[in-house]
Amino acid sequence: MAHFDSEGVRTVRWKYIRYIECEPPYEQLFDLKHDPGEKRNLAGLAEHAEVLADMRARWKRLGREAR
């Protein structure tokens, strides 16, 4: 099985994962309230675009702070 480095952020409800070695980067978004087993990736669904954008922004902000 291939291994790809990932980074992510989470809130109480949402979990965002970004596989940084893929081109283009592969993203996952999970609603931990309704899908605690993280079985359904919501990143590609239009109805979750705002949440995805917010979680991307959190990830970018944390990345800048860590450098």
C-alpha cells in the first residue's frame, strides 16, 4: 500500500485532510457529527463548499504559524 504524507485540521464537527504529495493535492472532508467513522468524503460536494473553504483557510493559517 502506498503511503502519502498528509496534513489536516479539525474542529469538534469537521475534519479536513490534505494529502500534500499528490498533484493536484487530494482532499478529504468529514462531518464527524453525522459520520464519526469517516466513511463519506464530502470534499467534492457543492453543498459543503463553504465548510471546505473554511477548513482550507484554517489549514493554511496553521501552516503559516508553524513555519
